[in-house]
Amino acid sequence: MLITNHHKPSKAVKSIRYCFLIFIFLTGSFAFLKAQQHQPAKVYENDQTLLKFPWAGGMNAMQFGAVDIDRDGLKDLVAFDRVGNRIMCFLNSGIYNTIDYVYAPQYAKLFPELSDWAIFKDYDMDGRTDIFAYSPGWAGIQVFKNVSESTLKFKRVVYPYLTSVQENMPVNLLVTEADYPAIADVDYDGDLDILSFWGFGSFVNYHRNLSMEKYGNADSLDYHLEEYCWGRFAESNESNALYLDTCFTGYKPFAKPENERHTGSTFLMLDLNRDSVLDLLLGDVDYPALFALHNGGTREEAFITSFDTIYPTTTYDIRLFSMPVAAYIDVNNDFVNDLLVSTFDPTFDKSENKHSVWLYLNTGSNDSPFLIRETRSFLQSEMIDRGMGAYPVLFDWNSDGLDDLFIGDYGFYLYSYYDEFKRLYSVHSSKIAYYQNTGTAQAPEFMLMDDDVGDLFEKGYLGLIPAFGDMDGDGNTDMLAGYAEGKLILVTNDGNNNLIFTTDHYGDIDVGDFSAPQLYDLDGDGARDLIIGEKKGNLNYYHNDGTDNNPVFSFVTDSLGKVNVTDYMLSYDGYSTPWFFRIGNGPTQLVVGSEQGKIFHFTNIDGNLNGKFTLTDGLDELLDTTSFLGQGCTDRSRHRGYKP
């Protein structure tokens, strides 16, 4: 479903789209849901390749950590998606020199709610991975201590923010949601220190942990600002340009550009050349590369003497829009850390979203890595991943009595470019996929038959949302599709189930921006009407004055049921995505997806089309997917509206 932030789809979209997928399965076919409670439906893509964990929900802006999730003594993989603030758990088989993970969503509920970024590090050196995470609303760091015994468990020990002593006073250790700090033992004394850009972004602050010095152990988080300008380098406010051997002394800050761009950077510290001094990998917002900054100083006094703008130099270098973020983790159980790289920028209009998790296997050592790119789609190639903003619809396309699966999306990343002011623009295009149900009603299986229904991808539309019905009276099922411009695309059936593009302005209907159509007989007259959600969060109702097989739609209202899912405390937009349904012979019900990452449930619809529908709190009971997913489809995002 499409739910967005002002002009951009929201960060909550991917987690909520997955819930809505399950909801459509629930309302569309009870047999499907019951069959899948213990055995998820198989899915085949790419020449009938069986996906390992198709229903994991896809990946976008990922951050990774090594955590013993199931408490069996092996480090598993936790993946945190900044788009939707989702936690995904993968259990590690532990087989030497083998990449073998099992998706285990039931463990996600054992992690605390995280927002924007998280770094998984064992700060007290007790063998259990703790979590440093962004503290929403405070521009700082909160810390969760791993207190697991037989079951994974975390306890928050620092809130609202971690402090660092500056000029003899403890103050907030500033890290915004736009930056990803480095947490590492910089001075090699046994406790974890922190590097982060200072408030204006040019210089790197070094916050030294004095736990070992003061207490003789690593279990305290006692930070002091040791250096204002770690490494004696600066980054431009206007670009990702670096300047060496420069600090505050005699340094004039860079002038800000006429059109100020969003600043933000990602850090990863590791020893690149086996000199027992930590170097730095640096990513920057709106840029696709990781710079390797070489530390020619000492543990006590860092000094960046050179940097590589192409990294790694041993294989395909990192080119990942926008703002790559890296993790150094042993992925293949060979006791040597590998490099996982994804995009840190969660915005839909800039970032790669289909090949957004790059894995580089390390054939060198931990303190002198030699990196070879293994894949650009680590784990996500084993999932149904339709870029960003996927919108699923179940419909029996081939009339065999089995619901097939169609999935629209916001768009797939194509390429990026800069304008004359060095502002980044990325190009995306949407398409609709068709998965045929080749199983049974009790045990459905889905096979990708058409990756681009109606050949719409080449036309450059964004936000395609499909709906199905006979739109021209020839007895064949056609496809309507809403899209970003608020109009409707008609793709007609040639009689052989081949869909042919006809128009992108069907019926002269235009709801403004981001149309989300559904065909449904609201008034019970035997002819399906047209309901369209839109950017403003309301519902448009077009009555069918014709027949079910030859519709004639006339506008009735743009405030059907007085529904508006916009939360004006968060945003001026709602991005309503409606789904009317009946269970058996029961009354009509409605669920509506929204920009804020919530699904709203309405009743009191039949005989009340001119009135106000009733918003209920009963969605949790209706949408009980606990046994299916291993966790409820809750809104983990606590979305606060668009932040640059």
C-alpha cells in the first residue's frame, strides 16, 4: 500500500504493507490463512526458483548486528530496516564457511522498539550483544543492555540520552537521526568509545569511555569529550569533499551553499592495514560511495593522512544511492568479519530499493580485509521484494477457483543524477507483478508469471495500485490501476488474458494525487462501484450507474463515510488505501491503510453510505496473525512525520 510523508511515502510503509498483505489474504480467503498458519505458502520466482522466506517483507534501508537470538551459543543475524523501523531475525546454522540463515519472525517481539538507527555492540564485554539506538525526540543515544538468560531479553539502561562530559559538565552526546555514529574501542583499552560529527557537521568528535580507567571494567558508559577534531580532518558542508590536516585552529568554517542540502553521515571503524590503529569508512547523504580514511596516527592521537574515494579497491566498489551504511560481521561462519552495506537514506524518491543489501565476503583477515562482492541482494533475493510501497491484491485471474496474487508498488530504483546545484535526484518506475496460484485452496503456491503486467514499467508511472473488473462490457476481466498523479490507468484484456495499455486517464477521473482504487458493490445493487483513496486521506465514491460488466461511474462524494485517516499532528497527508469486504453473509466492513503506518477498521456501512462510518478498535481480533507471523502486525514505527 502507499502511505507517504508529505510528498514522499512514509517510513512505516514496508511493515504495514506486509500486514495489509496478510489482511487481504484473511478477508479474501479464510482457507488460505488457515492453511498458512503453520506452513507459509511457497513462492517461486526467476525461472521457478523457490524463495526461502518469501513473506519476510523485503528490505530497504538496512542495519545489521550479530546477536545470539535463540540463545544457542551461535551469533545470529538481526536486521533493522529504517523504512518502517522493522526488526527482522535470522537464525544462523553455524556451518563453517557457509551462508545459511532461517527467517524467525517470532523473535522480533523480544527486541525493544527502535527508531532510525541502531548499533549492536557488547559494551560490557559479557558476551551478550547490547544495543545503542537513536533516542527519538532527543537527538541522542539510548542504550539497551542485553540481560538474556535462556530467553532473549533487553533492559533499557540509558534514557533519554547518553551524556558526555564537556567542560566539566555532562551534556547530551549529540547524534541526530540523520547520522550513524561509530561505536568502537578506539584506544584499545577494553571499553567502547564513540565517534560522531559535531552539530554543524564538519569535524568529528571523539567521546572517550573512561570505564576501564575509573573502574577497571567495561560495564560503565562514562563518556568524556576527548577531542573536538578526531583525525584532524574536515568534511565540507556543501558536499562529501574532505580536507586533511585541518582543525579549529586557524580554520575558517565552510560557507553554506545557497540551497542548503541535508547533512548526514555514516561511520564504521575497522583496521584496514593491520597496524592496530582504527581507520574509518565514511558514507555521506546524497552520495553512493564509502570513503576509506586511513589513520596514520596512533591510538592516542588519530591523524587521517589519506583517503580512498573508491572502496573497496579489490572488487566492485560500493555505489549505492543514497548514503551507504556498513556493518562488519561474520556472515559465512569462517571466523572472519565480512562487510554488509545498505542504504541509510530511507526516502522513497532517492534510494535504491531492490538491490539494496550488498555483501562483501572477506578473504583476508579482520585487521586487514580483502573484500569480494558476493551479492547486491543479500537475503532480500529470497523474499518477495517489490521495491518500496508494495500493494498486494488477491484476484482469481485465470478463473480456476484459486486466488492469484497481484502486487503493485511505489517504484523500482533506476538511476540517479545531480542537477546544476549538486542536488541529488533519483528516477524510479512502478510495475505490477502477477503471481499465479499453482497450488490448491488448502495449500496455495504462487509462481511469478509476469513481472510487468500491461508493460507499464517503461512508461515511468509511480505508485501503481491494481483493481480488477470488466470495464468495457466484452466479458473479459480488465485492470484498473491508480497511480501517483491521482488518475486511473485502464489496461484492457484482449480476450486471451493479455493486458493491453489503453489509457492513463480512465473516465476523466482525477482525485488529485496517489489514487488507490477498489471495485466493490457498496449499495448491493449487483454492480460494483468505484472507491478511491488518495493523498489527502479521504475516500472518493463513484456509483456504478451501468452494469457490473459495463460500468458507468458517476461521482457521488469525496468524503465517503466521513473517513479521513490523516493525523494532522504528524502530517498534512493521509494516503488512504481502502479495502471493503464481507465475511460470508456478514455486514460490509472497511479497513483503510494510512500515511501514519496504521490500519483503520470501520463498520456501520450498509444503509449508511450518506452517513458516518464507525471507527472501531476491533482490528486486532479481526486481524489475528500471531500464529501466522510469530508476532502481531503492530505499528513499530511511532512515525513522527517527515524529517529531512
